[in-house]
Amino acid sequence: MRDVRDVWTLIRKRVAKWRQDPVIVQSVRSAAAATVAYVVALQLSSEAAPLTAPLTALLVVQVTLYSTLTTGIRRVNSVVAGVVIAIGFSVLVGLTWWSLALLILASLAVGHLVRVSEFVPEVAISAMLVLGVTRVGDTAWARVLETLIGAVVGLAFNFLLAPPVWVEAAGESIEDLARRMRRLLIRVGEEAADNTPPEAAAARLHEARELDFDIVEVDAALKQAEDSLKLNPRVREGLLHRVVLRTGLDTLEICTVVLRVLARTLTDLAREREPSPLFSPQVGAAIERLLAEIGDAVVSFAVLVTTDVSRSAESAEARLAAELSSATATRDKLAQLLLEEVQRDPREWQLHGAVLTEVNRMLDELDTEHRSQRLLEELDRCTREQRERSPRLTRLRERVRIPRPLRRNRSRLAGRNR
């Protein structure tokens, strides 16, 4: 009996995990929407197999509600435009090789005129499919009806069954980026404390440059998360979540740039001092410790910006503050050691000063007060842009709902980052 209960508990945990997986949720929603659209089209369309309806529903039910609304409108416009063009060509010239070429050119041109964006080829596809049938009139309007059915069912699924929110996936991408940065910082620090050949330093520089590709991937995940927060009925204060994640990624991106410059500085220093060590033993040990502490602070910063206002966020804030304090003390010690070393041997004083400048820049970017100020400025900027872009909607929101929660969360967030 106990084994059965354990198996049942494991199954429930696995199902609960699947229900939280955005990929699985999106796949189930898309399949269900396409099936429902096909069933509805069988009742309303004159076609024996109205496959345009499930096809449209499958394409309309996108990852986010915002993209679903915009995609559904553009897709319906593309299909209707293609059908109208096909009707005109069937009446005037019929289907020949030259009329097909003119049809495709006209459809692509009209697609750009009606601004259907990525669905420009769909205009030509719809026109060719309709022109290729015998009963043009009936088939054309049946295709329009099926497209409308698919679009309506897709939109209904997003309103009744809200799309998954991809914030957690974006947060995991940001934390993975921070951990990769930490590992690289630790390796750079270890090599700075050793007799590093120029080839090894150049390899670290190459790794630092490759972080740019990681930034692009994280940025794509964050854009998907930002879209999932727009117009989503399950999300409150989506603007706050978007700004917190976006400013957090911006900070990490700046840190990756500084890390790349630091790796370049150490590479130049290794070439200048070959075959001697980069630094004296005391300076090398201080740099190794400092970069390890900065790496820990980068991870704590990523955890802080991807965690809601809760005990976990408070713990991440306290950990980040302690790590920044420790790193600042180590930085001060390193500055004194570098000054003494430059006084003894001033040949590479520019490179030594550059090392200190770059670690200072990373500490400044991770500073909680700096982040708090930047976050509030970004919130004010986004709010101002929303008001300027849609003043009527802003006035309606202010009448229906007093935005006290946003102000309260903004003040809590500002206090959390101090």
C-alpha cells in the first residue's frame, strides 16, 4: 500500500511539474484549439474537410496573448486579401502560367500594402489555393469563413485559457548567464595569480567575447517573457516585472563588456611581461579573491532581479550586500598593493590602472543604490511613454483603478535594492 501511495505521489508531482512547463502547456493549448476549430468548421463550412480552420487556429494560438492578438488580425487580413485577389484573377484571366506569375507578384505587393508583416507569403498562398479550384466563389468564401473560425477559436482559447507566462524561463536564462560569468571570472582570477602565458590569457579573452552570444539568447528569452506579460489576465503589474528583468539584463550586459575589457587588459599585460608573472604574489592573490567575490555578487544580483518580493528576495539582497561589501574591502586592498607595485616598477602602470578601473566599474554596476535609481528612472520613462502613446486608455485606467499597488511595489522594490 505504501508503495502505491509513493507512486501516486510521484505521478502527481510529475503532472504538477508538467503543468508548470510552458512548452507542454503551449503544445496542449495549440492542439486543443486546432481540434475545436475543426469541429466548429465541420458544422458551419460547406467544405468536406475544412482544414483551413485548424491550420489558422494552430498558427494564431501563439506563445503569448499579445502576439496572438496581433498575429490573428494580420493572418485574417492576409487570407482575405489573397481570396479577393484570386476572385478577381479567376473572373478576368483564369489559371495559366503567366496569370499565376502575375497573381504571385500582385499578392506579394498587396501583402506589403496591407501590412501583414510576416504573413505576406500567406496572401500569395491563399490566392493560389483559391484560384486552383473549380468553384471559385463557394470555395473562396468558405476559406474566408474557415479562417475566421480558426482565428476566433484561437483568440477564445487565449482569453479562456490564459497563455503561459515565460518570466520563469527568462529568469533561469539570466541566472545561467550570471553563473557562466562567475566561472569565467574565477578562471581569470586564478590565471592572474599565476604565471600565465599570453595564449592562455587570449583564450580567456575569447571566452569573454563569446558571452555576447549568450546575451543575445537571454535577450530573446526576455522578449518572449515581456510579450507574455502584455495583456495577460493572469498577470498584475506586468510593467514592473518587465522593467525589473530588462534593467537586470542590461546590468549584466554591461558587466560582460567590462569583463571582456578586463580580459583584454590582462592579455596585453601577459604579452608585455612574458615570461614573468603578471603580478607579484600578493597582488595576484588579491585579484583572484576580488574576481571570485565579484563573481559571487553577479550570481546574487541575478537571483535578486529574478525573484519576487518575498523572503527569498530579502535573502538574496542581504547576500548581495555582504558580497559587495567584502569585494569593496578587497578592492581597496588591491588598490594599495597596485600603488606600491607601480611605485617600484612604473613600466605597466597604465595596465595596472586599467585593471582597477574595470573592477570598479563592475562593482558600481552591481551596487544596489545604483540599481534602485536606474530602476525607478526606467519605470518613470516607460509609464510616461505609455501615457503619451495612448492617453485615452491611460485616463480610463486611472478612473477604473487607482495605481496604488504599483507605487507601493515600486517603493518596496526601491527599498529592497538599497
